[in-house]
Amino acid sequence: MRTGALIVAVLLLLSGCTAGDGDDEGPVTLRFQSLAWQEESVRANKDLVKEWNATHSHVKVEYVQGSWSSVHDQLLTSFEGGEAPDIIHDASDDLADFAYGGYLADLTGLLPARLVSDIPRRSWETTTFGDGVYGVPFLQEPRVLVADAHWLKRSGVRIPTPEHPWGWAEFRQITEQLSGDGTYGVAWPLKEPVSATLNLSLSAGGQLFHRGADGKVTVRFGAGDEVVPRTIHDQVGADHSASPTTLGSGGSDTLPGFFGGRYAMVPLGFSYRQQIVQQAPEGFDWQVLPAPAGADGLAQGVSPQTLSVAEDSPHKREAAAFIDFLLRPRNMVRLALGDWMLPTGTQALADPALHTAKDGWATGTALAEHLRPAPAQSVRGYAEWKDKVATPAFQEYYSGAIGLGELRERLEKDGNLVLARYQR
């Protein structure tokens, strides 16, 4: 809490007046690389760029389309080649190496007090590395359970709410109760198992990454870290209440089986609701439920979407002014609705459009206060640890190829060897 308060205090103290129309040297052109991909989201972003350009004669913004699938390597290449966009859309868990590498501008002193104070401390912590703030967190999504409402009602199980969620043990019992005759209580899409496991593990007190007094991070797989992976492992291998065939699938891959009555529930990111609305067969009744709670309640980790400014940009204040415009409360709501996600800003989050029962908006919004920085948020070397150590280890554990002891050994022993190379 003290760290979070310091972040906000420093940003507020040093926030300067951002430029709105450049200077007298002529028009300025800013390149804004957006990763919006859903039709509604792309339209919202492009509309906001047009609105800015219509009212700022000396600072024009050029919209550049990027891709989530290749953004890290693409940005690294553009940084090293001196061709980075001025304004960069990314996710907070991708920023650490760029921030420490000197590629991103420290936004301290560039952002207006309005924007700094509107976003909670816990969200600013996701973009704070060392003494600097290298991105503005603006959209986030909890993981939720998307359920076949008719199936659950027919079964007679207790329906969880954010006020009275299922616990992890109860969740396991209910998925077993919902299974049988070739159907499963849950389908876990774990093609990318690491972030899902680590973020949900915060509810059970898991942390995995521990920073010592010397500032160095080590991996320790403790009791809290075991709860979620053990639950998934046992649902698949012992209870047969989770489909083994979806472990290597992405979220979208599970939707046909969900619509076809093969799975009662699928844990998904909140934004998947848009695909469900678009693809669900007529008359299919579905609902959004909170993810299970543990010793730390409904807490779960998130890596918000972010807007950053390139260190090499010659127009940092103008770029910050555009970010401020893009993230005014009314505009942040437009971006959130376009991406089917939650805004980080408190004023935007209070908008009535985000509190309707339709499509589960109210359930997701109720989870916002429980969202915390993802455990790996500021860990240097996380990307390599995830790809080379954690992903194969979790995949093998969930499939039953290795046990919990070997999972722990690989995450800790092999993982700490990787992290040590980044912390010399």
C-alpha cells in the first residue's frame, strides 16, 4: 500500500501541463499503434482518433494497426531500428523488459492530475518499474466462468454470485456433480496455461514470485500456489469432470462444444462474451459467474492493457496529451464497451452501461475491486521462464505426465536458473 501511495503521490506532484496543440514550429504527427482487433473496438479507436484530429490542428494522430500475436517482437525490432510508434498499445506484462531497456518514456510529470488520480493505485503498480511509470493501464478483464444457465438450473446446484462465490473445493464438487454420460462440468482451455494458473492462484494466496531484500526475485511454489493447479489436475485425471481434450485449446476452440451441450462451464476472459453473443445458437441461455474464491477471496491477477510513449519520440508531451484525451471517462467507457472489458478508471467504471445484467456486465464490474497486479508483472526474464520452463511443466502436469513434486522442482530449480541470468 505504501508503494502504491508513493506512485500516485509522485505522479500527482510532478504532473505537468501536457501540450494540446504542439508549438509554433508547424504541425506534429504522432503515430499511434493500436492492438484493437474486434470490430467494435477498432471502430471506437478510429473514431476517437478522428475526433482528436478534428479539434487539434497542430497535432495530428496517425492510426497504425498492430497485432497482439506479434507485438513483442515487432516492438523490439522497431525500438532497435529507431522506428517505434510514438504511442504504444500493449499489455502491462509485456512492458518490463522494454522499460528496463530504456525503450519507453517515464510518464512521471507528463500526465495530468485528473488521469493519475482516477486510476487506482493497484492499477498503476502494474506499469511501475523501478522509480518510473512506463504506461497508463486503461482496460482490464477478470477471468470468469461462462455457464450454460439451463444446465445449471436443471441440476439444482447453488448459483454463485460475487457476494457468495464458490470456493475451489466446492467448485470441484459441483463440476463432478454436473458431469456424466460423455459430458463434463467444465472445459479448461489451457493452451496458454501459465497466466491463467498464476492469476487465479492469487485467490488462494499464491504468489510464486518472491522479491528479496536485495531486489532479486526467486520462484517458490508454496501451498497457496498448489490449490488451483491441483484442482484442475484432479478434475481432469481423478474426477473426470473436466475435458482432457481442451487442455491444449484456446478459449474460442471450446465454444462449439459449450454451445453443443458438451461442457456446462468454461473459464474465460471477460471479453469472450462478445464471441458468445455473436456465435451462440438462437435460444442458448448462458450466464456469467465469478471465478472460485479461496483464502484471499475473489482476488485474481490481471495484466491491464496499456498506453505508453516511446522514449525516442520527440513529442512526448503531445503524445501524453492524446493519451489523456483517449482516456477521458466518457472515452474510456467507449473503449471498454468496444473491447467488452472493464475500464480501470473509477469514473468510467461507474457508468450505468457497465452495470447492466445483460451479457453479465454487472457480474464482471463487481469483480473489479478484487483485481490485482499479475504475480509476474515486474519480473525480468518472465517471458523466457514462461516459454521454456513453466508452459511445458504445467502442460505436462495437467495432462498427468508428471506429478506435483516434479512440477514444483521444475518451476523452482529450472525457473530460478533462468531468472538468475536476468538479475546479475
